[in-house]
Amino acid sequence: MITPVMPTYGRWDLAVEKGEGCYLTTTDGRKFLDFTSGIAVTSLGHCHPHVIEAVTKQAGALWHSSNLFRIPGQEKLAQRLVENSFADTVFFNNSGAEACELSLKVARKYQSTVGHPEKYRIIGCNGSFHGRSFATLAAAGAEAYLKGFGPVMDGFDHVAFNNLNEIRAAVTPETAGIIVEPVQGEGGVRAPSADYLQGLRALCDEFGLVLIYDEVQCGMGRSGKLFAHQWAGVEPDIMAVAKALGNGLPIGACLATEKAAVGMTAGSHGSTFGGNPMSVAAGNAVLDVMLAPGFFDKVNDNAKYLWSTLDGLVGQYPKLFDSVRGQGMLLGVKCVVTAGDVVAKARDKGLLVLTAGDNVLRILPPLVAGKAEIDEAVGILTQVASEWPAT
């Protein structure tokens, strides 16, 4: 018999009841160090006091009005994102998939508006993840997510990640743009070579293509800067963000240059809930914290410490772990043993971590995690490793 909640998740048998900072507590009173951050969402930790204050105040004033009206908090959040990014304009929606979906639409609409309606195809990368809608699934091209849902939506081509030669060879007269994660998350926590984004930007400029970044997971501070591509200094034309933007309240955003958004006029897109007063109150509160002086200095200091401690773990147990990868507080440990088994054993000892593609242990601490929490997490992983059955 099917359950009342559609059984689409392989859920852990943990019923979480409350959270505070870096910790979650279950209904039976167990406390867990949460280095999943709700899959890179609660980057300021659970129940951050400033976010609580902002959304509580907003809840007493107005929850929803629809986008038939001006929403002052939405205008404020858009202006702040513009001021702190490459973008000139922002559309708010409810999720990362929606933000990516709109990014694809904006790219196609741009090409049509400037006189190239024949340019509609988008090049994506193997190992990517852009969401669960038909278009975002097709953009990623992962068979595991596409199987059983009928014909794959047309308009997408796929190449190896971090391979400029392959992506150049894939460009045709029908290519409209390229979508890429500056750091792949689901695909195995993979950061590209230093010149990869520069090469993509040059390629797009050469062929008149639109460059789209999917920073749903790697953006909003996860890399140690507000946006991951800022480390390379290479700006896109369009960018999707979500996850940590609301620290748990559903909100996504599509950011674009004025040039790229030229076709996005009244009626070209819409969202009933997107950018509602509650979600943007959370978004503004998140930016209050992240844009405060010294915030990212502390994040980067702790990220380096996390990398070094994980590197030490790898060196101590080479039969279990191969290497550390990723950027900032989006880190992975390539495993020799099955990563899912490490996750299960760590969970039994009170640490919550994830897996990713390529048999990687994915570690996503809240950005507010300090050295004490990092020591606790790596200490648990060390205990797991020390008790691993001999092979």
C-alpha cells in the first residue's frame, strides 16, 4: 500500500523535530551534528536569530500579495543582488529547478529577440544536476533521473565537464548557450581547472552564445565568496541561485544582464509565489549576515581548516579514502570503500553527511561552523575509519 507521502525519497529513519546552529534534534531526543545543511540550504545554521527575527516580523505584517503588486522587500533584495553581482536584473521564483528553467528560457528568448530564433540548443555537462523539471533533467542528461519519463526534451547536448575542446566541438549554428556549475555538487563535488570558466566565456563571446551559471548549490557563500565564479573573476550572462538564499524558506532567483534579459518583457514569465514577502524577508536577512564585514574571512579560514583536517584523515586511512576535492565549504572525500556505508556509520555516531557522484562523501557544513564543530565532525569520521572492518 502506498504511503500518504508519495514514496519518492530513500529517507533516513530520523524524525527531526528542532534545530539550532549546527545541530538537529530528533523526536526521540537524539542530537546530530548536521554537516548536510539541508543539502546546502541552511548555510547560516538552523534557526539563525536574525533570520527568525526578520521572518517573524514579516509574518505579522503580510505573507502574500502576488506579483500584481510591487513588493518592497523583493525590490530591496533584487537591488542588493544586483549591487553584489554581475547582474542588472533579477526574477524571483521558488526553487533551484525553477531558477535554472528560467535561465534556459531567458537564453532562448535572447537569441530569438536578437534575430536568431534558430539558436535554441543548450550545451550542458556530464555529471551536472540542474533540477527535476523536464527541461532541467534534459539539460543535465543523467539517465538515472530521466528513465521512465518518456522522450527526453529536445534541445540539449552534453559534453565532459572541464573539457574545453569537447565543448567547442559541440557548438553548432543552433547552439544558444552553455549551462555549467562552477563547482559540481551532485556530480561528485568537482571544481574545474583554473582556466575553465575563462575558456567558456571566450567561447561564448566568439560564437555569440549565452553563458549560464548554475550556482544553486555552490553559490550564496558556499565557496567562500558570495558566488563561486567570483574566484575566477569570470562573469556569466545569466545565473541561477536558490538553496541558501532563504536559509530554509523556499526562494530561487534568476539573475541576468540587461543584454541577456532583453526579451523578458511583461507577460514573458511569471510566478504566483515567487518573491513573496516572506521569502524575500528571509533572503534579505541572509544577505545582512553574509555581507557583513569579516563574514567570508571567517568562512574561508574555517574552510581551509576543514580541508586540512580531511586531508589528514585521507592520509591516515588511505585504504578507505583517496583524496579531498571541492571548494570552500563544499567539500568531498573520494572514497575507496562505498561512500554510502561511511555516511551510515557516521550517522550512527551522530554526524550527518551526504554522498555525491563518483563515490564521494559530500560534506556541507553550515557556513557558521567553527573549528570546534569541524573537529567534532572529523573526529567522528576518524572513529568510523578506525573501526572499519579489515579487508
